Amino acid sequence: MQTLITGGAGFIGSHLADLLIKSGYKVVVIDDLSNGRLDNIKHLLGNKNFKFHELDITNFEDIKPIFKNIDWVFHLAGMADIVPSIENPKKYYDCNVTGTFNVLESARSARVKKIVYAASSSSYGIPDKYPTTEAADIRPQYPYALTKYMGEELVLHWSQTYNIPAISLRLFN
């Protein structure tokens, strides 16, 4: 089985790549290294079941061919952090919304079998109750939170409309 991890040179993505390789999967990573680090995946570069592409998910034409023959996509790439999203909301929108759209369209074109999306607990805003349940109200208070939630909605809509099994994980730190 062939898997693709966007943001695969990041903390979570690199550990996922390790786990998938160890479990016998072929792993393709797309990362522009704006947040991820090559050091996180350097030990995998010589592995015959691993391929790395330094690409930006906001460039559809660059990423689309990488999805060929991919079974599962783990979409972890994205811009994170609250304050920079307030200072530069367009950069966050481009990556977290347009980039997610590009990943989804690439996956749809390649007929992938499953998509896992890394959403964010920040979509809840400041919750009324801890621990926060999935049923809590969505109240994004910053551009980062809004763009991650918009990405999640895209993933769920593509799943429903194009019959691509998908799951969105609202990660907490």
C-alpha cells in the first residue's frame, strides 16, 4: 500500500512516516520545509519504500502528479500559530484552505481510497467546558482557527460529494 503524508517532515508527520515504514507501507512525503525539518526524515531518505518531494501544497500543478498510485493520504501540512495568522491572514488562507483544496482535488483525480486530515482543536475557540467534547460549539476566534476549520469542512464535503472516505482529527496539544 502506498501512503502520502503532506507535512511529512514535521513533528507528527515524521513520526507517522516512521510508523508506516516500520509497518511495511510505502511512504511518499510532500513538505515545503517551511515548518518541517529535513533532519526529521533524513534517516528515511535511503529507504527504498520512502520518497521525499520538497513541494508547496499551494501549487496544484506541482503536487497533482505525486498522488498517482497513492492509496491513503494523511494531510498534515498547514500553517499553525495564532499571532502570525492575525498578522498575515492571506498566507494562512492560501495554505490551510487553498492548499487543502489542492490536496483534495489531487486525491480525487488519483482516486485515493482514504484521506485523514489534521484539523485543530482551535476551531472550538475558548471552550465552555474542559475536557472539550466533539459536540462543543465551533467558535474560531483567529484566522488560523478559521482556516483549519474551513479545511476540515472541505475535507468532509469532498468525502460526501465525491465518495472519498475521510476522517478529520481535531488535534489538541
